[in-house]
Amino acid sequence: MVIISIMNYMNNILFMCYFYFNLQSHYSSIFYELWVPA
């Protein structure tokens, strides 16, 4: 049971990191699109 909970915790951390990096790249691309024409 402990191993399963640890695996679940690690999975949540990985998912959050992936989501955060995806969001960051998305916003940076929007920022790039806004600044390049000017």
C-alpha cells in the first residue's frame, strides 16, 4: 500500500511539472507572437 501511494504521489508531481511546462511554453509563445511584429 505504501509503495502504491508513493507511486501515485510521484505521478501527480510529474503531471504537475508537465502541465506547468506546457502552460509556460504556451504563454511564452503568445508573448513571442505579441512582441515580434512590434
